[in-house]
Amino acid sequence: MRSPSHVVVWTNCLRVIRERVEEQSFRTWFEPIRPVSLTADGVLTIQVPSQYFYEMLEEHYVDVLRAALLQELGPGGRLEYSIIIDQGDARNKPQAVQLPTTGPKPKATGPAEPARNPFAQRALARDFQESQLNPLYTFDNYIEGSCNRLARAAGQAVAERPGINAFNPLMIYGGVGLGKTHLIQAIGNQIKQQWPEKFVLYISSEKFVNQFIEMARNTAIDDFANYYLQVDTLIIDDVQFFAKKDRTQDIFFHIFNHLHQSGKQIVMTSDRPPRELAGLEDRLLSRFKWGLTTDVQSPDLETRMAIIQSKMATDGIDIPPHVVEYLAYSVDTNVRELEGVLVGLIAQSSLLRREVDLEMAKQALRHVISDIDTEVNLDFIQKTVAEHFNLTVELLKDKTRKKEVVEARQLAMYFAKELTPLSLKVIGYGFGGRDHTTVIHSIKEVTKRSEMEAPYRATVEELRGKFK
């Protein structure tokens, strides 16, 4: 079956154009174009991804286009653009506007001068295609938990099929220090590992803004845009900092449109969901929602323990289970703070040539938690109750059903619920991995006996006084 006439004409035009422009410019500005139609009177319509794309062609390559059209259709040939202004969705087709070509008439003879783009030419050298990725950030050392499971799965799907998946763009949001940067750089590192030839670029929004300001000062905005349009996977951290920077948002809007239309992957992070990003244009926010938006939350106890064990094992440091539990209970804010404590522990262990113990852990936590010795946390409660009954903390966590141990354990669980913000699940886990129903039973038992038995009630009040 023969191809339609407009496809044949445009294919022949591309051969002419390829001889007159640099290869990278050809791939950036001409390969994404799609022929739409050819009228009987010689009007060829081509579809381009965005208004910005159209402006770049008209400013830099109109002579090349006209020369190719002249060779294929003769002096009567004309060119029109179909510019996509709305990508549409599953129910609505993309919307486009038609614009004629502008600019001076071409000369009929002589090759067109190749368009020069210094910033883009520099980008072709491998030295200027560094991805800015930290090779230490991988999926292998990214600890999965209920707090990040969906984000991690989406990240792996993107890394396996960048640009040709349902998660484009992928937006990951969450608070400070929860592992967003680790995850998005793991995506980039896996893509680079599978496709070394792909141009993967990680950049913070702050650096993007500073680059744009510098290029605008040097009247080289087109060169700046052309550089980013060559990227195969663009990873931008903290897009909330684009807020109220109108010119930066405008250039990023055009870059986003081109990359998305060309099947390139876009990955972003922010500190809040798109609907809460004040100061960003509606047209940008709507595009942020085209793919998948998912969050990462504060790590739960089990995830924090897994992070501690993984970090210490990587650095060859042996750490007792009860110290792991203590650290996980004590630092429940974010991963970055927890990793800071672990770095301090590793340094102490190496410098002092000592194994990590509970006292060393408390020393490391002094920079994070004030009054660590008197803080009423699970560790302090267990220690106080155990001493009151002349028992060890290990017995409280043990599986033994001896009456005096069960009674002490129930009281410790009761005060843990009363005096700490820990959940029933976390409290149970802190007593040898018991179920939350055990904690509920203990609370009910202590409450009932306190109401019915005066001596028992006196014991409860005595312990309460020690905690105060």
C-alpha cells in the first residue's frame, strides 16, 4: 500500500533538510514533526508539538523549510503549521490551531547555512551531558515500606519504560527528608544503566532558575531551551520553587510540552501535591496532573528499623537489635535526620573502636532529642517498670507467661499508651513483636484492676509518680 502523498512529500523534504542542518538540530526540531495533509494547490500542513516549537522553526529554520518545499513542490508550494495547544485526554481529542509560515522568501539556489546554536553544540560533547546523578542512589538501597510503596513501584515502572508508560509525568511529593531525591535519582541511574546512550538529566529547580537567568542576561534563551529539548529523561527536584517566577515558568512550560509530545520522560518532586502549589500557572499545574501523582510519607517503625539495619550493614557496623529499636523509636521524623544520627554513630564506633551500644546511641541522639535521659519514651517506661519489679527489660519483651512478668508487662504497655504518642501497633512491636490486641487487653486489665483493687491502684499511682 502506497503512503499518502503528504507523507511522501514530507519524507522527501526531510532528506533535503538533513543535508542542510546539524544532526542534533535535525533530531530536535524535525523528527518530532508529523505531516498532516497536502492540498491540490500545494499547501503542505505539518503538525508541531507547541507554539514555542513553531516559533523556533520560524526564527531559525524557515529558509531550510522553504528550500526543501521548493525542491519538492516547486515555486507554488506553501507550508502551514498545525500547532497543538491542548493534548486532550481519553475522552477529548487534542486541539490544534493552523498558522501559515512567515519569514522571507528563500533563494532558489545554494545550500542553506546551518543554524548555529553554541549552547546546544556544547551539549553534544559527553563532558556537557553529565547527568548530575549521585551513583549511590539506587533502588537496591532504597528501603521500601508502606510509606513509599506506591511511589517506589511507579518509579521502577518509569525506569523500565521511560516515556512510554502511563506515568508521564511522574510527580512525587512529600515533606523534607523523606527520600524523594533518592527515589528520583534511582530512576535516573537505572535508566542510564539500561540505556547508556540516553541523555538523562537531574537538576534542582533552583539551579534551573539560575541557569535561565544567566542565559537571559546573555540573550541566549533559545540556546538554553534547545539544550533542554535534547534531554531524554528530565528529572527536576522541588518544582515548588518555580512559584511566582513567571518567565521561568513560561520556558519550562514550552520545554515540558516538547518533551512530553516527543515521548520523553519527565519526573518531578515537590513538597506538596499540585493542587496546593500556590504561585504556579494553571496551565503548568494541569500538565503536572497528566501522569501520576503520588506521595512519600514519614517512615513507620518497621521501615525505620530496616533503614538502620541496612545503613549499618553497608558500613560494616554490627548493632544490637535493642539499640536498633531504641533508635527507631527515638527518631520518627524523617529519613534524613535518622541517617544523620547513624553517621554520627558510625563515626563514634570507628574512632573509639567500640561496638555500638545503648549508651553510644544516646550520645548520638543528644543532638536530636533534648533531655534524652529524662524523656518519657518507651525505653524509659520499660526500664522504670522493670526496676520497680526487680526484673530486666529483656524479660518484659520475652515470651514468658510468669505472673509477675505479665503484670509488669501490662503496666508498661498501659503507661506507654498513656504517656507516649505511639500507636498500639508500635507499642506491641516494642514488647517483643506482640500484636496490638495484646496491648488493648493489657490496658483493659490495668484499668479494671485499678478500679477494683486498692493495693494495685496504689502501685499504678506510685509508678505514675516516677514518670512525672
